[in-house]
Amino acid sequence: MPADYNGRWEMVSNDKFEDILKAIDIDFATRKIASHLSQTKEIVQDGDKFETKTLSTFRNYEVNFTIGEEFEEHTKGLDNRKVMTTVTRDGDKLVCVQKGEKDNRGWKQWLEGDMLHLEIHVLDKVCHQVFKKSQ
Ligand code: YOG
């Protein structure tokens, strides 16, 4: 059975997030707010279909995808770019590639027990976030 990402996940750590914010040209003032946010993920997964919400007191971000299907992602409220996004599986890991202006952009997501790990990368920067299952 493939990994089950369904549920609500609360951030417990967010290592090197500011490096990612800089790499995607987020301005200083926004970085100062964004880097202190605790994020929550809400994921609804039905087979290969995912509905995801990343929530915070400052901004929310929603993106839906189907494994293996490329789509145009508008990073609305983040860096407001358009990228061509594909999410695939590598075993139980989700591997996302976001083709666009910024090279080597994407993320990887996986489970370890009741923790969800998300590694976000852009250029040579890598951020590691960990979330704990809450519901
Ligand atoms: O995750 O797409 O889990 O399926 C990335 C934040 C900060 C606003 C969040 C708001 C990038 C300004 C989504 C923080 C930071 C900073 C909460 C990552 C950009 C701008 C939204 C993502 C996947 C995998 C969703």
C-alpha cells in the first residue's frame, strides 16, 4: 500500500527556510514575517490525486496535483511565478519538479512514522521542514 499522506500536519521545524525565500527573491520585509510562521499542511489524498493546503496566519497556499501529470502551477501569494510542475513517486517519496525561471526548483516529501518531512530546493539552497501528524 502506498504511503498515506492524508491528514493535518503541524510544523515542528523549518531549517534554512530563509535561504529558499532569498533564492526566490522574496523581499526583506516579507522574509522577516514568513520565516517566523508556523505552517500547517492539510492533505487530502485519493490514490494518485492530492489536494494540499499550506496554511499560516499570514498567507495560505493551495495546490492540487495528480501523480505523473504535468500542470502549470501559479505560486500565488508566494513568489507569484508560473512554473511547470510534475510530481512523481520514488518509492513512498513524492518528488516534485518545478520547471521555470529558477533552476533546480522543486521539493521532496516523505513520511517517517507520524512525521511528514518536506525538503524544498531552489538553485543550491535546501530547506528541510518537519511536520507532526495532528489529525
Ligand atoms: O508544499 O508547495 O507539501 O503540496 C512554500 C513557501 C509565506 C509567504 C510553501 C507563506 C515558499 C511568503 C508551500 C507560508 C515561500 C514566502 C505558508 C510549499 C514563499 C514565499 C504558505 C509546497 C507542497 C508539498 C504542497
